[in-house]
Amino acid sequence: MGLIRNLWRGYRGGPNFAFAQWQSFIIGDQLLQLYLPATPFYTPEAPPPECYPIDEAGWFERHQEQFHQHHFVHLITEIWPFGYAIPIPFPGAVQEVGQLTFQARIKQVPEQAKMDAFDLERLGQLEFLSREAHFWGEPVPKECADKKEWQGRNTKLKRECQEDFHRYQSFYPSLEAYIDECISGCGYPAIHPEVREVAGRRFVFYIEGRGRNQYDRTYSLPLTRRYYLQLRFRHDVMACSKRIQQAALAAEQRILTEMTLGPMVADRAPSHGELGDQCSTMVDDSEATLVGGR
């Protein structure tokens, strides 16, 4: 029956909600619950703390990590691969054709921004400006580039284009066109945040990509005036069939629709682990390490 089902769908694997379970996180005084399918991948990271005291002074700074322009505290990462409908019967043959990666994380509004995270228009502008400042800033020295998450990458590409344009001038109508194509293919194009409603919730939504077979669909939802939840769906499926692309988008929408977020009350708290009692005993840096999937 499994083979027939795979042939009918046109692929194997992907998120299967028949094997999903709730993942719970206490963030400040709110309970976040995500309904996520099981993943075949083993992630060598410690189980995430179930309580995230965002209102505790200095907590975010102690636990934050960086990926490109994003500074965040990691909650969870899941990966769901898609494979050929019929496995290739050769040892060592690549069986995957793409994958959907989900990551949930907490971000902070910088104090210098002087804004409220519930102002979605300004929250989208914050995401836009932080990306532009990172990739259009002054490039860091080559020996430090891996530590600065490609800071100044677009600036560096623009300078290289200006130096090389005389070689490709006959292929482009202008220098600006040549720079735009290089940024789209090898750099980090601008994002275009918008306010989007999903299942009655209003998110800041944008697509973040590099013009290749991979792109991120990112949703930001305010938690407090200073903190917001960010849900990132990385689609490595652009070279796959339309059915796989549609299945990845359908899984994204279901995760967003099934998600619950609200104040902690007794009848909504998950029964396992007595999570509410753990807020006062949050593990510190010496006991656990938060590792974000990327």
C-alpha cells in the first residue's frame, strides 16, 4: 500500500501528520504549542528547555546566537526530506530530491529601535533594515568572514561587478542590471515584508532567498512589546515536481493553522513534565547549550 500511495502522490517522504505530536514551550507567561510531524533525522542537540524566561534581565543576551543578520534564541528545528516515489536500487544512490526545514526561534526588538513589536508595519521595516545593514555594510576581512555571517557580502559583490563590467558590457544594458543579476544569484536580495493573516493571526511575512533552488518563507508574530516569535520554513524543493512543492506549502500552512499561543492557564498546560514548575528552575548556560539548526 505504501508503494501505491507514493506512486499516486509522485514522491516519498515529506511531513506526515499521521505521526505528528505536540511540542510545547513556555515563553514568559505564554504557552506555545506546535503540532509537528516526526522527522527521520537525528539531531545531536540537547533537548530544548521547555521554559524561556524572556522577561528575565540579560537572559536573551546570554542565550542568543547569530545566523546572518538574525540574532535569536533557538526553540526547535525539524527537517522533512522528500524522496523519489520508487527508491533507486543502487548502493550509494542519492534518494532525496528535496526537503522542508522548519525552525522556530525568539527574536528581540533592539532597544535603539524604540518601537513596539505589536506594530507589525514597523516590525517588518525592522526586519528589512537589519538585513540591508548586514549585507550592504562594510565587508569584514577575509580571515574574519566566517565569524561575521557574510557581513557586507552585497557590498563586496557590487565592487567586484564595477571592476569586471568592461568584460560583460555587451551582455547587459547597464552596470546596474549586471549588479542586480549578481546580487540575485550570488548575494542577498532585499526582502519585501508584508502583513499576512493566517488562521486568524496577523504575521509579518516575507520571502528570503538567493535566487537558487532554496528559499525561506518567514513569519513573525509578536509575543510582548519587545520580543517576537519567528517561524522559518526553508523550502529546498524548487527543483522538485509541482506536487512536492505544493505538499511543502500545504505542510507549512497546516503547522501555522494548528499552532496555539496564549496565556498560561491550567486547562491549556500540557500534562507531561509539569512545565509550569520549571520556569523558576530554568537551566543556565553551564547545564545546557542551545544549538540552532541552519
